[in-house]
Amino acid sequence: MLTSPKVAHRVPQLLRNLSEPSIFSASLQLSGGGMTVVLDHTIVPVNDLEQSVEFYTRIFGFEDLGEAGPFLAVRVNDSLNLDFRQSDDFRSIHYAFAMEPGEFDEAFQRIKDSKIPYGSSPLAQDNMRGPGITLGAKGDGKAVYFKDPSGHVLEIKTY
């Protein structure tokens, strides 16, 4: 929770900085104003649009939204979409998805069934061990790490 008035004036700039996709869910509560900010969508640079949509819908069960302007989009949940942007020039980004224990088990099984290399920690992303216990936004949780077809490091986590 941000409580400092020195930080509150920077919220518009912080929101502009979210155009560099690095997180999937964010909630910001400012004292006094009671404003809640939730990440609505993020742009994910990928090598192959169709392959990315297929991967995220198959592994996570996200809804395929089709074309959204120059992007192909998937719905993560009621408050977040991923907009995939075709690009050949980007760096790998880490995306972490928190989910209920049953959903975690189902997603992990789909990863294993798809023969996707996975790992137990951010430093062991393909040791084929896991889940591991790692720190997230809500504390320690069970986690598995793996990569999407464009090389982004993905994490599924449950608390």
C-alpha cells in the first residue's frame, strides 16, 4: 500500500510505465483518496501471434478474443487481457500467474502433458522438478516455471 503523499503524485507516471509489460496483476491503494488501480491489459511482444494465442489458451485456458486493433488478444480474467504484438526484437519478460490450487494442478498437468520443460525456481526453469516454493505477492507459494514459445519466462503459482 502506498501511503506517502510524495508517491501519490507519481501515480500517472507509474501507470504510463506499465506500457513495458512486466507484471500481470497490480492493485494500488492510495491512502486518503481510496483510489484502486488494477492492470487492465498489457502488451506482450511475441515471435508468432497465432502460436502464442494457441499456447496461452491451451495451457491456461484463457479465452481467445481474436483481433484487437493491431493485436491478437486473450482474456486472462474479468479484469485483464493480454494483447500479443508481433515483434522480432524484444527481451524475455517474466510473467507470474496466481491461481487456485485445483487450477494450478490442472495447468501443471497440461504443461507436463505438452512435454514443456519446467522447473522449480526462477534459477532452475528447466530442471524438470517441481513445484518449488517461492515468494510471490502474497508470500510463499507453490510454483512452477517454464517458457512460452517466444521465450518469456512464465510462472504458475498457488498460495
